[in-house]
Amino acid sequence: MMSFSRLLKLALLFTLSIGIIACSSKTVVESDLKISGAPDWVNEGTNILNNRDGRLFHGVGQAPDMGDEALQISTADNRARAEVARVLSSYMDVVSDDFLASTGKGQTASSEQAVTQQIKNLTKVNLAGARIIAHWRHEKTNTIYSLAELDMAHVTKTMNTVENMNEDLRRYISTQGQNIFDKMAKK
């Protein structure tokens, strides 16, 4: 028979899981949290940076106290990577739209679909280069924050190694990708 303590922990875990699932459907990312004592990256949240360290996609994830530190860190890390994926996907959507607009209205539906599929594949391949570069624990709430980073230089390098890529798309990303990134970083 289960002890009351174990039953209470399972009920809490179930409630927490439902809360996480409900919150995960939101697409709004809180930024400027103003958490006293937190590193800047925690308070700034997910973003695109163009600074002395390069052109960077940053994703911030968090996980509440779960009673298992390894699970909590892993959850925060996975959420940070998911944020990088979301930002990279937005960037690649802009690249795709700009590329299709620049090639004119003469594109067939199948060639547009092929370009869109190549963009999606590039996004997936590039996410393998996202790495966790920092963790921070909030002392009062015991929430762990993770920072994932993907360098635009990695994205460009990966793009250059992809076989069977539309050469016009490759050339467009090579010549316009940095400019598009810079415009997005200014927003």
C-alpha cells in the first residue's frame, strides 16, 4: 500500500504536469522579468543578439523545483533548446519568405514547397548545434533557468555542407542571411 507521503508526491507531480502542459501551449515568452540578482540573460529572456561574441540565437528555459535536480536541469535545458528552435524557425521563415519574394511570382507551387522543405530541414539540422552555456538557480523559488545558444556562424557552416540544396537558396542565404539576422536582432 502506498504511503500518504508518496501519494501526495504523485498528486503534486500530476498537478505540476498538467500545469506544464497548459503553459507549454503559450507562444508568448516573458522577458524583462526583473528578478533581483538574476543574470541579465534570465531577465532578458529568449532573443537574437548581434554583439562582440557574434550573431547568436539565445533561448531561455526554466523548470520549477521537481524534487529531482537532474530531471529539473534536463527540463530547463530542453525548454531552452525549444526556445532556440522557435527563434531559429522564425528567422528561417523570414529568409524563406524573402527568398521566394525575391525570385518572383513565377515560382510553381512544387518549387515553393521544395524550398520550404529545405528550410525546415536546415532548421532541424542546425538545432543539433545548439548548446547549453549557462544555468542559474533562483534561491527563493528553487527554479532553474538554462541558456541555450546557437551561433549564426554554425548555421552558415551547416548550410554550406547540405547536399541537394537549391543553389539559388544557398546563394541567397549566403548573401542576405546576415542582413536578415541583423534586422531581426534590432527589433
